[in-house]
Amino acid sequence: MRLGRIGDVGKERPVVVGADGSLLDLSPVCPDITPVFLATGGLKAVRHAVETGQLAPIDAEPDVRIGAPLNRPPKVLCIGLNYSDHAEESAMDLPVEPILFAKMPNTVVGPNDTVLIPRGSTKTDYEVELAVVIGREAKYLSSESEAMDAIAGYTISNDVSEREFQLERGGQWIKGKSCETFNPLGPWLVTADEVGDPQTLGLRLWVNDKLRQDGTTKNMVFDVAHLVWYVSQFLVLEPGDVINTGTPSGVAFGSDGIPYLRPGDVVELEIDGLGRQRQVIAPA
């Protein structure tokens, strides 16, 4: 299944994509797609409603805004240097264990919303990433198989980063990762059963129609199952938590001749089977 949220900011309504591509109104099943929805068997209820024909189509305008597919995740966790080619272009050693850091949940915006360059920024960068959405509480998971059972689904994340704030201003990475609008998410939450093997997905990103990133999740240093298992050994994962799993090569940081993002740039990104994003860059 593909679940999403459409409408103006703060007024989104939940939908599911029907077999014919139409948008079906999820309001009879749930008021919104939230962590509580995931924790209380919401996906099972939606599946039943779809299979029994209980949901009516929505007559949405073609240009209707698509919101993030999940309303305010509790945590946005990120994995650094999780593609060998990205570590190489960054002139950093491959990690022995996953590099774990966090972004603030209020960085999450819709997949096509405007991305704002922070005041004083000269090094705002892009990163196409596979995002994992957790479906149930998970702590001290005993195996990678158990970790996969904790996943509700997947979506696309643009882990926007300000490299000077991240790497040159002291402290941890959070300053360069948590600026306003720095995590476009969506368009859809695609359930784990529909995605199948998450290590077979192509990822691509363009800036102003020029292909910058073209990778595959099979080249992750640590795969999705290991990441979810690993993170659960250190903190409690909750329904609705998002894990950004790293980016392939092609970002501006560490690449000769590739400029950082500037106002007016257009960023487009996609992952096989998960949809596509498009953001216009503007000054904060």
C-alpha cells in the first residue's frame, strides 16, 4: 500500500493510493497518519478497508499539495557515511560501526515544499536517502530478522545539510542538519510488503535537470536490517520514528566543480518504487 497526506500545511487529510492510481479518502479509518495510527494497528485497518471497498475516491486538484506522509515523527535518526563511494568522495574512512546522529523532527516538510537556505549559509547541500519508518516499539532487538518485522514501510528523504555549520563551526553535526525545511519527506509511505527487499532500490537526484546522484541501496555499508537492529541496542525506537539510511556519492561536499545549492535551484529526487520529490530552493 501507498499512504500519504494531501492539503495545505496543518490541514492535510490522509489518503491511500488505489489500485487504479486514484486517491482514496482515509478519513473513515483515521483522522491522520500519525505515530499513534501506526502503533494501534492502523495499517491493518487500512488494508481491510481497501480490500473490502469501504473507501471513496477523492476528487483532488492536480496541483494539490502533498504533505509529508507521516505527521510529526517522534525522532529523525540518520546514518552517516553509509555508502562507500560517498565516504570516498568525502575523504573519510569507512565506519567500523554505523555513524548515528539526529535531526530535529520539525525539519520534516512535504516532498515538494520549498527548501530554505539558512541565513549566512554558503554550503547548503542535498542528499537523496532511503528513509525507514518504524511501525512498533523496538528495543534491544535480538536479530536482524526481528528488526525487519519492526518496519512499517519506506519513503524518500532529502537529508539537506549545511556543510559549514555541520563541519566547520564546532560541536556535533546537529547544527548543519536541523535547519528549517531540511528534511523533505515523501511523497508516500510505502508499506514494507510492497517494497520487498530494500537493498535493491536505485536512488537518483538532479539539480537543475543535471543528474548529480545515481546510486543503489545494494551499496550500503550497513544494510537496513542491520541498521534497525543496531540502533535498537542504544535507544528505544518508537512507532513513527524515521531512519535516514545514508546517501550515495555525488553531493556538492567533496566534489570538485559541483556547486552548493543557491536560491532558484530546482532539486528533484526519486527512489525506485517510492515516487519522486521536487523542491525549489529559496532564501530563509
